[in-house]
Amino acid sequence: MAQKTITRAELSEAVYQKIGLSRTESASLVELVLREISDCIAQGQTVKLSSFGSFVVRDKGQRIGRNPKTGIEVPIEPRRVMVFKPSNILKARINGIDIADEDE
């Protein structure tokens, strides 16, 4: 299966095609949404998008790592990482399962 990467321009074009805003307005809308999500995540907030998933910031403590080339132990500094947790609906769509069929 060939993987395709969707760009901001393609998202903007999809908004343009489906909603009917101008191309400039569509690009601005996509940028605004992505900026708002990014700003919230950078502040450490969880961003939950219903039927899609959640972006969560987690704190990782300091730990000891190992340089694979030399084998020397090195400390890895504490840091924050972002994790995406897909919703059950998105997981089902990825696997080709229609959630509506299971509720019946």
C-alpha cells in the first residue's frame, strides 16, 4: 500500500472544494485551526477532537540511555512529549469497521 502525505495546501483545497470558501479563506481557516491546536498543545493542554482522537502532552523524567555506537551510558534530560491517542471511532475506520453496524 503506497502511503501519501497530505499537506496543508491539500487540506486547504479540500476545504475550498467541500465548503465553498475562497482559496485564501480556506488556507487561512486551516492555518488558524492548526495554530490553535499547536498553541494549546505547547501550553500543555490536552486537545480532544470528538470522533478523531486526543493530543496529550506528557512529562518524561530523566533517565539513563546508552550510546549504541560506543555503549557509554549517558543521561537523557527530562522533557515533554506529545502523544496522539486515536478515538475508537477512528481506530474502527482505519480497520474498515463501520461502528453504526455494531450498534444494531
